[in-house]
Amino acid sequence: MSNTTAAATSVSRDSGAPRISVIVPTYNEAANLPHVFAAMPEVHEVVVVDGRSTDGTVEVARALRPDVTIVLQNRRGKGNAMACGFAAATGDVLVMLDADGSADPREIPAFVAALTAGADFAKGTRFAAGGGSNDITALRRAGNAGLNLAANLLFGTRYTDLCYGYNAFWADCLPVLDLDPSGARVDEKNWGDGFEIETIINTRIAKAGLVITEVPSFEFERIHGESNLNTFRDGFRVLAALLVERVRRTRRAPLVPRQATAADRVVDLTDAATAARAGTLTAGTLTAGTLSADTLTADTLTADTVTTAV
């Protein structure tokens, strides 16, 4: 199914086969990487973004794929991992792929085909014909349906699976996402660094008026280990992300082809500055009695008012 939010961008893209960068966030996924890498199609590069694993994940990745690019997170959370990985990637197309075996790398050509056919953003969905899941629980399915409906009402989209992280997009769309991987190495999670990253990406792509095509995808159970996803905590972060992004002023940075290079196969994205942490919006303030559609304005709710307490 195709969700076209506006006419295609005028960005010029190479008419040949695009170089594909696969971004794989990891935290103690050493037992899963052999399965994931074995199913990987031929791609330009694999960027493993590690959250400082203790089980030898980085060493396993290097042994399995000597040409892998290893990126070290500077904060915690999947959102920070994706931002760091995007910044290090050098391909024309960026693919977001989980390391736990739940997402099938053999589906990558279908995502790329959607992009080369004219989409800016290929959105994976478990709930379209050809997709499915043997991992999602009834509670998570219900929560996803409610959040998905809210997203479509707030942003005019026709998504069928808001909370699914298997996506791909042209690298020249990165300015629209406005993600920041900078900051000193710290053991913390800032707003946007958690599982809300998928909602942030989905809503910013939609607000920018880019062409979105949904791609059916099947989600498998995690092969080894336990998920870091917390149904209620992360569900609330997704809800908060929808509210924040609804009133956030879109930064309409021009879409231009990126000329990124990777000077080193091991990238540590840190600098001397520490990311600011400020805010006043917490879970306790999001209640039916204190927050309504009439109060959601750019003056009362911005990205800066969401704290990591969410």
C-alpha cells in the first residue's frame, strides 16, 4: 500500500543501483549476529552501532564481517544508536535493522525497490497483506493500534504500523529528520534517544511532505536474549513523541545529496560538549484533566519541555 503525503521531492538521485547502508543497533547481541549476518544480502556497508556490550558483540561482528563499521554510542537508547549510525553511514540508502533476528534482512531488496520506484521513505508494516508477526503480544498490538490511530489523526498519514522499526530511506532525507548524535560520552538517555525514535522519524518524514510507501514485513521472535522494550514506559514515550511532534516547528532544511565519508572503520561520535537536559513535562502532567487538544500549541508544548523522566 502506498501512503503519498505529497509530491516527490525534486532531489536528484543516482539512476543506478544505490549503495545500501544497513544500520544495526546492538547491545549484547553476540548470539544473534551470526543469524542476522548470514541472511544479509549484498550491501555497500553494515554499520553496527554498539551500546558498549559486555558479551563480545563487537568482536563477533568483526569476525563475521571484517569490513563492518563499528560505531560506539555516546549515550544510551535505540534512538541515540540510530542517530550515531546515520551520521557514520556512507550509502545512498539507509536501512534500519534490529540485531535480535526479529527483522528479516532478506526483505531489504523490497524496501530498496520501493525507494527506487519513487518513495522517499519505505515504512515497514506488519499489518498489511504479506506482513505479520509471531512476536507481538495482544497488549502491544492494542497499544500500537491506538497510537497508530492517533498518529494518523494528528499528521494526516495513513500508516498501518506506527511502532515498527524496520524502515529505509534515502540518505539525502537526513536533514529533515534533524537528529543530533553529538555530545560527550555519558551514561544517560536524552529525549529522542529511546524507542520513541521510530515515531519521531515517522512523524517528521510526514510533516516534511515526503513520499511514503509502506512495505509488508514479517516480524519474528527474538532469537536469543530478552527485549529492552517496556510496553507501558515506551508506549508513553511514543504518545509523548506524537504530542511534541504535532506542535514542533518543522525545520525545512533543503534535501541535498550527502557526501559523507568514513575516515575510520571504528567511529566514536563524541565531542567536548555535553547535551543539554531540560524540561518540565513528565508522566504526571499528561492526564485527561490537564492536557487536551486545545492546550496543544507551539507555545505550551515543545520538544524542550519533555524530560527524560517520561
